[in-house]
Amino acid sequence: MKRLSFGCVACAFVAVAVSLSACGTSNGDTPDAGDVTETGRDASTTRDSATPLPPAFEGGLDEDSGVGPQPDGGNDLSGCIDANDPGGTEPTARALANTDDCDKNKATVNGVVRGIADTDMYRVTLADKTLCRQDGVFKLDGQALEFCVFIQCKSNGSTTDVKSCGGGVKKDSDIGLHGCCAGTPSEIKVDWNCTGTIDEASDVYFRVKPTQNVCQRYTMTYNF
């Protein structure tokens, strides 16, 4: 009886060893057929093989269409309000306050041009005072505009001699007045002389003319 008991214990020991060996070779999990295991830096990451990979990056830029941004309002002038429009020629130019060459204070005018056909003109009558000298500086802030200053000496028989156009170029108006013009924004310094007289009294005309068919606000400042 003692020999039989020892044999049974040995058999039981072998059975337990075989069971432990089977457990050590398998974790009991069977990978799904649709999973792909990625190896390398993170071997625990799995991805469904049915999920497509993201497209590869393609460098480069879209081809330039050649069309730049359109200014606010563009060619549509329906919303452009120009309620206080001055005249567009010398005879119809809006008269601003008279001044003289002793007055060095700056004056300001705000306006709007409405499309390519809208020209604004203003006129200032300048008196020549004793012991004072005109030193005209004229400035226009805005875009897509041509700014001109034309001079007409008032003394009978006198003609206008434009000596220099600082910041602009010499140009005549549509009726032949001499002056200076520049693109915007601009600041023009005009030096002129009235021939045959010591009286430099003059009518000074400012012309604001658009170079594009747009609605454009502007601010003009001037002093003598």
C-alpha cells in the first residue's frame, strides 16, 4: 500500500507540471485576422487593416491666377455717395475761402470721387501782401488719383511762370493754365512768378482726378 501511494503522488506531480508548461506558452488571446500589429518603437499599437492610410504630403503652391484683390466697392458705384460734389472745370470749380501769402495756416478739404468720369476742382483766390511771400505746399491723401495745382495770375497782362514743382511734374490744365501734377498720395510744392508785375495775386485751382473707375475718398490740405 505504501508503494502504491508513492506512485500515485508521482503521477499527480507529472500532470501538474504538464499543465503549467501549457500555460506558459500561451496567453489565451488569439489575434483577429483584421488587425495589423506595428512593430518598432511602439509594438503595442494595432490598426485595422481595412482603414486606409492617410495620403502622402505633396508640397508646392497653387498656380497664380494673375487676378489681384479688387478694391472695396470695385467697379460697382451704386453705393458710392458723393452728395457734395464740386465742379469739374475751372469755370465751375468750387470757391474756397480767400487767403493771402501771410496766412500760413493749413486748410483742409474732404471729398469723394465717384468713378473715372468724376473730376473735382476747387479754387482759392490768393492775395499778395506786402512783406509776405507765398510758399505754397499742397497735399492730397488718397489712392488711384491724380492731384494737380494750376495757377492763374490775376494782374492784367501778366502770365504765370511756374519755376519748379517739388514732388510733381509741370503740366497744363485742359484750358491751358500752367501748374504741377502728381500721383497720390502726394505733396507738391509749387514755386511760381507772375511776369511783368510785382503783384503775385493769383487764382489757385486744385484738381482731383481719378485714374481708375472706383469710389475713392480723399483729404486735401493746403497752405501758402
